[in-house]
Amino acid sequence: MDSHHMLQEIREQPQALGRILADTRPRIRAMVRAAWNTYHPSMFFLTGCGSSYYAAMIPAHYYTYSLGLNALALPSSEFVWYAPAPDGSSPILVSLSRSGRTSESVEAIRKARRVGMPSIAVTSDPASTMSEECDYSLDTGVTSEESVIMTKTFTGGALSVTLLGIEFSKAQGTNPIPQRFEDELGNLPEDMHRVVSAVDEQAKARAEAAKAKRFIYLGSGGNYASCLEGALKLRETSYAASECYHTMEFRHGPFAELEKGIQVISVAPKGKHAREQLALLKEIAATGANVLPISNEPTVTETFEDSIIMPESIGNELAPILYMAPLQLFAYYYAVKNGRNPDEPRNLTKFVTTEINSQT
Ligand code: F1P
């Protein structure tokens, strides 16, 4: 069934990412120049709701560990309820939202204004409430999905906020942008194309063979955010029980849940932690739980017959964006196999409007 919007939109991601790098990036440079000259921000609150919150967590990881920026990702509602007034640390709010209309994210922009904090809204709709009420509006250039489910606006939002951080980091001038970051950005659209081509059939086969009703996702670093989103995709489209943990946190309690019939999906890219990840996956498999690694590490994919094998040459820096494709495809094919319509999940709308009070 190739007729669902969700599948088409997953497959459109290489082009969407390419457009951001070619067309949105120059606008990001100009915006950051203006914001830097006016505010010199030194602390970044990155917010969103649902998928947009998880998308914001990916750049938060880059800001902190690769770009030398001080950043905190949190749900828009938490920012609205708890964000302090600036105390000399020159904070700025970057709020991510496909619609630009989600109540908590709109209210985050209003709260920032009330406490004297500048704000940037990153949306797919430059005419939205957030875009109109913020100090700086960034249209990612990725149009909203036809599906209720976020796919290309998730990876597009994560990339746009990452590019914002790269420009702020350059303006700050204290931390050279790692060369591997720029190299991987240059290859990202082509790499995403290679990933989608490589994993589409594999994800379909694994999803159609999956017998579990309960899924546990494991990821680390920026891939933890991707796994949170992968688990959410599965809940949204199939209503299946899914959880997510930081890879090495799993031994600290959740391990007790394991038994036959549970499916563990692990994002385990090659790199310096491959050996520890493999050891954990072997321990999990020994309990009788089913292990499905998504990996380009041969020692992992050769150990587990049920792997989704990622192209070996893709880099690690942008893995959290690239590994979204197999996670999205797995959720899509699992939903279709279970007779769900992934474009129109029950009880879900494209964005949420609710009452939220930011008065302090
Ligand atoms: C955020 C969001 C989506 C979710 C659902 C409700 O929307 O939580 O992530 O899939 O459709 O809204 P937005 O603020 O990014 O428009």
C-alpha cells in the first residue's frame, strides 16, 4: 500500500533536507547575524511539543557537545511554567513547531516576551501565531505533511535548529565547528537518499514479521531523541505500547521487564561504543526478548539476524537525523500491517490547542 501520505513524506526527506541546506541556510545566516548583533545570546532554551520537542532535543545535543553552546531542550509547557527571568546569562528561546499554532509553544513565545527574553520561532508556516509574535521567525521551507504524523518536518526542524546553532557558534567564535560536521552536512541529502533506499524493504520485512505488542527503544546521545520519536511514531500510528531508554540506563531497572514477546529496537551506530552496545544486546537476547538492532556496525548486524543494516559509510555526527528513516518506516509498515491508517490516527489532530497559564 504505497498510497499513504506518511510513506511518501518519509521518502521525500532527502529533497526536504537538501532544500534547507540550499535555500533556508542563507536565511538562517542573515537571521543569526541580526540576533547576535542585538542580543549576544549565551544560553539557548530549545522547546517544542510532542515530536517537535524530540526534534529540538537533537540540536540540543549538538549545541552542548559539538558547538560549544549552552543549551537546554524542554517541552514548551515546562518552559511556560518554570522559565526564569533572564539573570545576566542572556538567554534566548528557540521554539520549534510545525504548525506554529500549538498552544504551549505559542505561550512559550509570550512568556519569553513577558520576562524580557528574545525568541525565535522555527515553523513550517510563516503566517502562524508563533511566527507573528516572536522576535525572529524562521520558515524552515519544509511544508507541513498531509499526514497528521510528522516525518519530514521532524528531520527538517532538527536540521534547521542545528544550522541555527552552527551560525551562533560561529558568531560566538570560541569553538571551531568540527570539520566532520560540515562534511556530513554537505553529504546529508545524498546520505538520506542512500539510507531510505537501503532500509525501506528491510524495515517492511521486520515490521511485518514483528509479533510483539510491546516495544522498547534504546538509543544514546542524539539518537536517544530519535528513539523517543521512533517510539512515539509507533504509539501514534499503531497504538502499541512503546517505551524508550538511554542505552546504558536500561540495565538500571527496566531490565526486569524483559521476557519473551518483547521487542527491543536499538539504534546502535558503529563507533567507539559499539562493543558496550553489543554486550548489552547480547544480555537482552539471553532473556528471550527479541532484539532488532538498527546499525552499520558489522559486529552487531552479524550477531543479530533480524537487524536493519544501515549503509556503512554514513558518519556518526548526523546519525540522529539519518536513523530516523528506518524508525519512521518501521512504525509505518507496522501500522499498515495491523490495519491502521497512519495518516489519520484516532484522537489525534495536527496540533493541540489547550489552556495553559504562564502568569507567574
Ligand atoms: C506538535 C504535535 C505533534 C503531534 C500531534 C500534535 O505540533 O505535538 O508533534 O504529532 O499531531 O501536535 P507542532 O507544534 O509541531 O505543530
